[in-house]
Amino acid sequence: MTPKSPGRPAAFAFVFVTVTLDMLAIGIIIPVLPKLVVAFAGGDAVQGARIYGLFGTVWALMQSLFSPLSGALSDRIGRRPVILMSNFGLGLDYVVMALAPSLGWLFLGRVISGITAASISTAYAYVADVTAPEARAGRFGMLGAAFGLGFVVGPALGGIAGGVDPRLPFWIAAALSLLNGMYGLFVLPESLPRERRSAFSWRRANPVGALQLLRGVPGLGPLAVVNFLGYLGHAALPAVGVLYMMYRYGFSELAVGLAMAGVGVASVVVQGAITAPAVKRFGERGTLVVGLACATLGLIIMGLAPTAPVFFLAIPVTALWGLVTPSSQGLMSRRVSPQQQGALQGANASVMGIANLIGPGLFTLTFAFAIGTARDLGLPGAPNLLAAALTALALAVALVATRHGGSPASAVTPAGGTP
């Protein structure tokens, strides 16, 4: 069957559905994977926690290593085959995890998952291919909403399915990914014409080479620093958010779940409904600045909030952090040629992977210090305050990096050029 034209709505719709289902599949296994790891560890919660932490680190490492490869490969052979390979690869991986007879097999599944999920960067490159530069930030925001939607619905569905059978969420995740791949075979058109493709280069298909792209194109380096600081600050929320809410406010599991659901819903609203109008009104630079300022303010409120109601007030403010990534991605995508969109998105994903490797350890150690050795200071919210300092620094870098406002065509690397 001949794929539809990239200009038709089915193209972006499929990519949106792909990202949603990928995040939904990841979210579905969140409630059951830790328990499965502990079970394989003989019921030892301490040992299980250590192993689960290793699982998360390895997953982030695979993302960091393989995202540049995925992006560079999509610049050479097109976006469609890379996205479809990811769909089918994730589906088969979840089958492996559903059937895993040992901890080693489960660990292998997480490694494969980190590799195949690295093609999320290709989805962003696809959107850049089929969207006018001035509309990209809004579309990137919609993809961000897909992330949020998956993480709102996924854990709830996974919790329900896990109550029936701990392996059932993996089978559901596998079915979603495989069905999405089959759907894509008939619907997803190629977005990158052959004449706009670039030769594959191992130099650009590795994290070091990807970072050289960010350094070599004018304006990309400072924006990459903004992204890194933002991703690093954001790592505080999943790393210590639950521990902090339970420790400081005595939240029950239900209260924690409601708080996380509130964060997810607010994120979906911001990225799906607010980003595009904000960019249209304030421009990508203004939207980036507002997002970072709100992130900083929200984190400060979270870190200092004396009571739970004050903490909850910070959620809608912090949710405006969701304006940051689409606007920075929009600014960055203007600065490279069509042949380099995949490499750019792979580099961005690699930056995120590096931040996610550093963040969990940084913020959990900070939290442990704040409630242990430095308990007399009365700052259990120190991890959030540290994250606020990082986003404030990102704001300062963004103001300097984008002070000239535009992203002129002259900044775009010539087609086929090597940065």
C-alpha cells in the first residue's frame, strides 16, 4: 500500500499516537516493575531497590548512547523505517520481559527497551520535517502532551492490570507497541525525501560526535546548555518527589497518586493547549523565558512550602515548565539544515540521557543529607531548591544566548555541510 503524503494530517497524527503509546507502554509497567525486581531478589526490598536503581541507570545510559545513532540513521535511510523498527522492537522487548524467567532476562529487557525507545528523537525529527519552522514549537508541545498523557493513564492502567497478574501490564504494553507498528505500516508516510538525506557517519552517530554538532553550529551550544540544566533540574521530581511528599507532609499513597496525576494533567494542558498560543503571542524566546521563570518559582515554592496546600499551589506554576522544551527545540531546529534534523534530535536526547544519569544520584544524596546530617537546618526541600538554582542558571544562559531574538536563515548549516 502506498503511504499517504506527509502533508496529510495522518502523518503527524500517527507520530503523536506513536509517542503516546510508547509513553503509555512505559507508564504501564511503572507500578509493577519494582515489585517484580524485588520478587526476583528474593523479597529483599533493600537489594531490590539497589537493582532497580541500576535498571534505571542502564536505561538512561542506553538512551544517551543510542539516540544519536537513531537520529543519524534516520537522516540516512529516512524517519519511517526507524520509527517502525522502534515500534516492533519495543513490542518484542515487552514480550521478553513478560516471559522473563530470571532477573538477568528482565535486565536484558530494560537494556533493549532503552535502545529501542531511543527513536523518540526520530519522532521529533519527523515533526520538524513536515512542519513549518514557525509552527514547530507548537507541534513539539503536542508531542510533550503525548508524553504527559502516557504517564497519566499508563500507571493507572498498569496498577489495575498488575492487580490481576504482575505480568499482564507487560503483555498490554507489547500489544500496544506491536499494533502501533502494524498501523504505521499502512498509514505512516516518509517525511524525508531522498534528495534531502545525508550520508551516514559514525562520527555523528555517537554521543561525542552528537555533542560536536551542538558545539559546531552557531547558537546550538548555549541552547544545549539550557536544555541540560533544565533536564538536570527536572530529575529532582521523579528522584525524590514521592519521598519528599511522604516525609514532609505525611502523604499517603493515595495523596501521592493524586499529586502525581495533577502534575501529569497540568503538563498535558500546558503542552497541548498553551504552548502554541504562547509561542504565537510571545515568540519562542519569550515562551522559553517564561517557562524557565515559572519552573524556578514553582520549585522554590515546593522546596519551602510549610504545608500541603501551599505545596499543591506550586503544581500549576511548575507545570508551565512544559513550555521550555518545545520552545528551545523550535529555536534549535531552525539552526540546522533538513539533513541534520535527525542528528540534532539525537543529540538533544543524548543530552537528556546524560542529565538523567547524573540527576537521580545528585538529588537523592542531597535529600539524604538534608534530612540527616543537615536536619537542623530545617530544609527537607533542599533538592527542589537545588533544582531551582539549576533552572535559574538555565534562565540566565537562555537570556544571553537568545538576546538577539531571531534564528536567522544564515544560521542554518548549508545542505550537506558538516558542522
